[in-house]
Amino acid sequence: MHNVSTEKALSNQLASIRMEGFCFSDSEIDNVRKCLSGELTFKQFTDKIVSDVKHR
């Protein structure tokens, strides 16, 4: 088994999600990247998702 970069893993998951008919905005994907890199805590990440959904 070989190592897969975080960016490659995210790209693979986004491709899988798109095949299922779902899509995410660029800002949503950016927030995932920030969470994965540690710029956002998981709590901040989930709070942002909830806040964004409430404002739609």
C-alpha cells in the first residue's frame, strides 16, 4: 500500500460524491481543506456548516 496525499484523497472523494449526484461549492471545499490542515477545528468546521445551512 502506498501513501496518498490529503489533497489526492480529497480529490478522490469529491469525484465519488459527484458521481452520486452531489456537489459542493468552492467555499465548502475550501472549509474542508482548512479543517484537514488544522486551520479550523472540527467544532469550527461543523459550526460553519450549520450556520451556512441556516442562512440558505
